[in-house]
Amino acid sequence: MKIDSDKIEAYLAEKNLTAEKTASGLYYIITLEGTGAKPVATSTVTVGYKGYFLDGAIFDQTYGSAWAQFNVSGVVPGFREALQLLKNKGKGTFFMPSGLAYGASGAGSIPANTPLIFEIDLVDFF
């Protein structure tokens, strides 16, 4: 994961961004604080998101108000952790080392061992 951290830190430096880093290695920037509580692992969330690679190529996203809804525990570890850092109606950008994303196996159009970026808008949760 060190190589992923190096790639993420280089990306942040190139874009002149300052991010926080969690103990797990997830980097994040809260872009809209939101209010109230944060979801937990058993919450169902409604989100808008955009997932892309460090080169800017988008691999998945919601469109307009066509939000996605799912259980927090049903997503990759980095996305799960990201959701639990957001307050209701909050937004953030999250930089995930591959070990917190799809790891050595990859998924669909996401190659193995690829760090990812997600912009997440927490619309609601229950």
C-alpha cells in the first residue's frame, strides 16, 4: 500500500490539495460539512457519487438526481469508511489506496492494485 500512498500524495501535491489521512490509509477532504449525525455500518445511505482514477478517467457515477441507495456494510472498505466520515447532507472527496478499494483482484473496468478517487454526496441515510 506504500506505493499507493506515494501515488496519492503525488496527486494531491500536483493538484495543490491538502487532505487528512485516517489510520487505515484513506485520504479525504470534506468539501461540505453537512449537519447532524453520521451513518454507521448498518445504515442505508442515499448518495450521489463519482468514481475515477488518478488520471481523471471516470469509471462509475450517478447522474443528476438519480441517487444510489445501498447499505454501508455492502461496499468496499474505503467507501464504507468514507461514508462514516460524512455528516448528513455532507460532501467529500476520498482517495483510496487499492487495499481499501478492489485490491489485487480489481473489478470490471478497475484494474488490480489501482488507487481510486470518489467524490461522495451523502444525500440521506436511515
